[in-house]
Amino acid sequence: MRQSKVGYYADFIAYPLAALVMAAFALRSPELRQQIDWLIACVAGFAVWSLAEYLIHRFVFHRMPLIARMHEMHHDHPSALIGAPVWVSGCAFGFGAFFPLWSVLGFKLASGLVTGLMLGYLYYVLVHTAIHRWQLDRNSFFYQAKLHHIRHHFGAQEGNFGVTTRIWDYFFGTIIDS
């Protein structure tokens, strides 16, 4: 969906703040073991995000008709301010991840996992913004990510669904090499 500049960049304010609030609540315990468990859950959530990113991009953005039509706008106009509003992604993190995980794992682990997921999402938004809007040094990670992503946008076959990593494209056989 097309957004204003403020709406498009709101993720860069909302998610660091949400991560800080979740961390503050979860890490206020003086018990080192609980703090370590939360940090492990956070790292796990960040890692799980890479798979979620791949699956969402491949099966939601390219297969679900209404969302696929909106995502096609991004393919047609890659530098336009098109994306999910922060309230949509925030509801997905809250109702799709945090509350279900809280009911199963408890607050500390759920908040760690979801904080990691949110930070992974924030990293995805950063990389995607960089590859579509920044002037990039040819030796940078972002430039290599841009080359990978361009093959997704303009390739003759479907593939390269991972934006922040190629791991899942290799794993699922959807890598498009030059």
C-alpha cells in the first residue's frame, strides 16, 4: 500500500521503541538466568525472522490474490513508498506472535522471541530500503543484496525471495544466480 514518507519510515521509530520497552520489562528481573534465557529467545526470534521473511514473501506476497496485487505495485514501482503500515505489522506481531506465544511460553520468553522477530523485521526494512533508495558502494553487503533482489524483480523465473539472506532460497531451491 502506498504510504506517506512519515508512514513509510515509522518502522524505524516504532520497532526500536517496542524492542526497548519489551527488553526493559523482561530484563528487570535480577536473576541472570532469566536474562540469559530472554537474550537467547531474542537471538532465536531474529534467526526465525529470516525464514518468516522468506515464507511471507514467497507465499503471501506472491500467492494471496489481494496482497499479491498490492505487492505487484512494488514490483512495478520499486522506489515508491509502498509497504505495510506500522499498525498492520504491529498487529501481526502482537496478535499473530506475542499473545499466542505468551499463553504457551510465558511473558519473558514470548517477549524475547517477539523482540527478536521485530528486530529481524526492522533489519529487513533497513536492507530493503537501502537496496531500493540508497547510493551503494559496489563492495558493500547492501550492493550484493541489491543484485540478488534485482534478479527477483526482473528475473525470467520466480525466486530470490529472501531479502536479508539467501539461505532459504538455497534451501528451497529458489535461488536465481546471475
